Amino acid sequence: MNISLFLSSGTATDSCNSGNSFLPTILIVLILLGIVMFVMPLFNKRKDQEKNEARNSISIGDVILTIGGIIGTVIDVETTPEGGQRFTIETGTESNKSTLTFDINALYSFISRGEIYLKRKAEEDAAKAEAERLAKEAKLAKKKGGKDKPSDYKPPEDEAFSDFGSFEEDSQENTQEDNKE
């Protein structure tokens, strides 16, 4: 149609200059493609890591969604002889239950987490909170010059000091001697 007119319009010098004007555009496009090709694997790596963590944390009682769209409750998690994992879910109504076994890669997402996972997560959170609390107390004690000890500090029990008795025994003996005088 008018394409040949569009391409052939202009002088010979215009056609030479228009060829050079595409060079910066092509370079910009190539640079952008290079950046995208560099950044995309980083996002994919992060997503793969999250999926692996989710697959490793599957436990009995979790309600999950498979890649095929099946929703069910995990009733068994086992390791295959090849070193992989598979899980068995129970799905259906009370009168018509079905059990299906899937490879761990069939896990799409968690709908809700089971009691075992929640207990384990609560224990991990409690241990983490305790470690953070002790670290804060140690840091505070260090700032104060080491004079204060953390609240759960227990001095070492040495046999060399066991002969001296306790402070309470000494104070009781002193009060008895004072009363006699």
C-alpha cells in the first residue's frame, strides 16, 4: 500500500541518517533486556526458596491445595526410597472420603496449618523470643560495665566454697551470739 512510499520518501542522506538513529534505540533495548535477564533469576531463586521451605514444613493436619486444584487434609508425610517426599491427603465428605497420595512437588499452597505445625511454630517462636531476651539482657549488662547479671544467671558451684556455708547461716549465728551477750 503506502509502505513503499514511506520507505522511499526522503533524500538519500535522510535514509543514511535514519539508519544511524536506530542504533541508540537498539542499544537501549538491548541494555534493558540484559537488565531484565539479570534480575529475573534473582526473583525466581527467591520464589523457589520459599516453595522449598513450604514443602519442607508440611505436616499432618495441614489443609492444602494441590497443583491440580484438589483440597484436602494431610494425613501422612513420608520419604520415598529415592530420597524425595510424598504426602497423603484425605478429601471428600464424611460419607464419601477419599485418600490420595501425591509427590511433594504437587503442593501448591497451604489453606490452613495443622496443630502439629502450630505447636512447632509456637515452640520455635518462644525459643527465639527467649534468646532475644537473653541477648538484650547481656547487652544491657555489658553497657552497665558488667555489674548486673542476666536474671537467670546462676553462679558456678565450686567445692572449694562449699565449706563456708551460706550467708543465712552466718547471720543466724551472729544474731544468736548477740542475744547471748
